[in-house]
Amino acid sequence: MTLLPATPDVFHVYDTTLRDGAQQEGLQLNVSDKLKIARYLDELGISFIEGGWPGANPNDTAFFAAAAEGQLELQNAKLVAFGATRKAGTTAAEDPQVQALIDARTEVVCIVAKSHDEHVLRALRTTLAENLEMVADTVRHLVANGRRVFVDAEHFFNGYQANPEYALDVVRTAADAGAEVVVLCDTNGGMLPAQMGDIVSAASAIGVDLGIHCHNDTGCAVANTLAAVDAGAMHFQGTINGHGERTGNADLITVLANLQLKYGWHLVEPEQLADATRISHAVAGVTNVPLNTRQAYVGASAFAHKAGLHASAIKVDANLYQHIDPTLVGNDMRMLVSDMAGRANIQIKGSELGYDLSNRDLAAQVTDTVKAREMDGYSYESADASFELLLRAELGLLEEFFEVISWRVITGHEMKPEGDSEATVKLRAKGAVRHLVGEGHGPLNALDVALRGALRSAYPQVEDFELTDFKVRILDQGHGTDAIVRTLIDMTDGNRTWTTVGVGTNVIEASWEALYDAYRWGLVARD
């Protein structure tokens, strides 16, 4: 049996979402965004937050100024300013970008240094000896100005493979000059775990504290990070949700959860780790980058079960198909309802929603209904609200708050201020028939306006209902414009969000069904 490393005396969890993560294509963070994310990171209990590159980026300079002026009060983490070694042919004391690191007023500074000889010669266009002096001079100057210094050895692994002596000289020079940690960077993201362990072990023989910074170009960033930790790294760098240039960086939460829950290391408080899912989703909201639903630990599908065989086992013991208790990272088990579902899936899902399906015959009846509906194109794994309406109907518990007598919609090319579509909805609610015409931008908007207006006097709470997302999928593509269409609608009342599904021979028919269900479930839930 392979033994995991013992808990080190000192171990750093270092986040670089605000700097390296922000280099992701399409991701832009203003000062307010960075302040919000930094606060979330601090709640997670990590050691260091790299805030950006003052002096090189005006937005980052403004962020550090805001932090220094009291707009960012950290309880757990230390803020880090990032920069580079001084330029060739000058001194650290004369370099304005080095001075900008001091002006950022952070206790900790991290500088990037070239450790690949070809990058020194071709990118910096200086000598190998001068590069070593640039590292030493910059570290000494920052230390003399009261800063704790970390050094990122850029392209270290490729540099080690090309010229191991020089790559190790850079590490040794940084440590001798006063750097607390030298971080070995897989900048191109091309390493594999077996290579990683061997090279980190060779560097650790120098006897300095080492860190690891991995990109995910081989899909191995997390595995490579753990391999480096196994080989002696006492500091790892990552980003929330794996943000970063190209294919991203090591996902900080995945690494942190592995070290705490699998290695047994106490890096953050249990209640802080239990906030990981909330924080991951909150950061996704700030960055406006959709969260990967299959992301380890915190994704919506991380503990979702679809196969009937799995559900049968989970009824006996949830951990038979789960590697941890989801609540340890603030997530939850989800039972998916689909054409693959067995009776156990339906029973567990019903229990999650608060319904007793212990009667095997009743559960089998619901299962048969779900399977038949899924064959027609419905997708209940994506639409819990529609599934609950179906379940209530099967159990005889569904109260119909209103009855739609008729509906129609007309759309055309003429765009008026009120829109290009007109919908008519006639319904009965609380004994009264209401007939309303709604205008909107597109057929669904017009139908939404008409349905809301027709229900408003009987159920004023519908004013709080708002459609937040709408998806359309063609199910049988070979039929072209005659294909069956499935739509999914997300609706919110300001406190919760629910999803409904509709299927039809055209997109308007399918959209109406999903919209109709969305209002029905919203009224059921409010009631």
C-alpha cells in the first residue's frame, strides 16, 4: 500500500485567480470584481492571494491601491503583489516596475524569473550570468525593503530537461538571495506526473523550500501538482475553477480538497472547506464564466446519479457510489430522473422532494410514466420542477391553480416599440375567466406577458416570476424543420430558481408547455 506524505509543518495554499486566472480568454475583471473574488478566497481560508501585477497593469495598480486604502480586509489570507526581476543592464533599485511592487504595500511579493536557458538568451536577450544577477539583485532589494519574497521559476521543467544545471542554479540563486519559496512552474503545461515527481525530487536536493505551479495543457495540472507535493513541494498555486490561459491552471479547490480529504492534511477549517461549492459558484458569477457541471467536488454533477443500478446501491449506502460525503465540500447528492432510471431512482428523487414513494407499485407506476415521457423527448434530469408536477399528478396531489382555455401567438416582421409578437391567453382562475393580449419581443416574451397578465389579479405573486434562461434543442435532426423540439426554461421568484421542460412539434408549442409548467410550479411552491 502506498503511503501518503505526512502533514508538513508549513504548507501554503496560494491562489492566482486574480492574476494568472484573469489571463483566460474572454475573462475580464475590473477592480470591483477583483475585490469581490478576493473576499471569497479569504473566506475559503487559503494562505495567499496573488492580486495582480502593479505597475504593469493600471487595473491591478488600482486594485492594490484600493486594498491598501482599506477596501479589502483579509482575515485569513495575505495579499501578494506579482512582478518580474529587474531588467538587464540596470539595478533593482532603479527599475520602476520593481519599485511598483514596493509601492503596492503588500507584505509578500512574488517575482517571475527565467529558468530556461533558451528563454534567457532569446526572450530576455541577455547572458545566463546576467539573468542570475537579475534574480539575486531583485530578491535582495525586495527583502531589504521588508518584503517576504517568493520566486516563480518560469519554464522550470522545460529548462531542467534542456539544461538541468542552469535551471537548478536559478533556484539556488533565488534562495541564497533570500527568497522564502522557489516555485517551479510548468508554464507550458506539458509535463506528466511521473516526470514531475522526478524533477521536483532533484530540485528538492538543493535544500530549499519549493512550490509548484501547473498549467493544464495535458489535462494533468491537478495530478502534476499532487505529484510535486508528493516529491516535497510545500506550496502549490492554483486558480478557482481552473481559470487561466489556454486550457487553464490547476483547480485550487480540487487540489485543496484532495489534500485535506484524501491526504488527511488540515489546511483550512472544515467549515471553510464546506463553503467550497458556494465559493466556486460565487466566483463563477463574478467572472461570468459558466461553471463546468462535471467539475470535481463542486460541480452540479459531481455527486449526481443516473443509472438505476447506482440508485439501488445508494438506497443501501450513499457512499457505495460516492468517494466522499458531498456535504464536506458544501455539495449535495442528486438523483437524476431519466429513461435510465429504475424504481430506486424515482424513490430517492421523490424522497429528496419530500414525497413518500415507499410503495413499490406506486414507484413502479411513476417510473413507467417517466420512461414513456422520456421516450417522447422530455428530459426530467434537467427539469426538477416539471418532474415534481408529474409526481404530484401521479400521486393525486396536484392542485391546478388555473385552467388554460386557449392560447395563440402571432409574430411578424414589423418591429414596434412593444415588440414584434402578439399573444392571446384565455384562462380560468379562482372561478373567473380572464382573457388577455400581451405584446413582446418574440413569441415567448409575448406569451409570458399575456399569461402573467391573465394571472395577476388572482395570484399577485406572479409579478415576482422572471424568466432567466431559455434553451432549445432539436431532437430528431434528420427531420429538418419538421423535427421534434425540446425547450428548457429557468424561472426565478427572487429567492429560488426552477427549471421546466416542454416538448412539441414546433418551438412555440414546446416553449408554451415549459412556460405553463413554470408558472404552475411557481404557484405550487408559493402555496
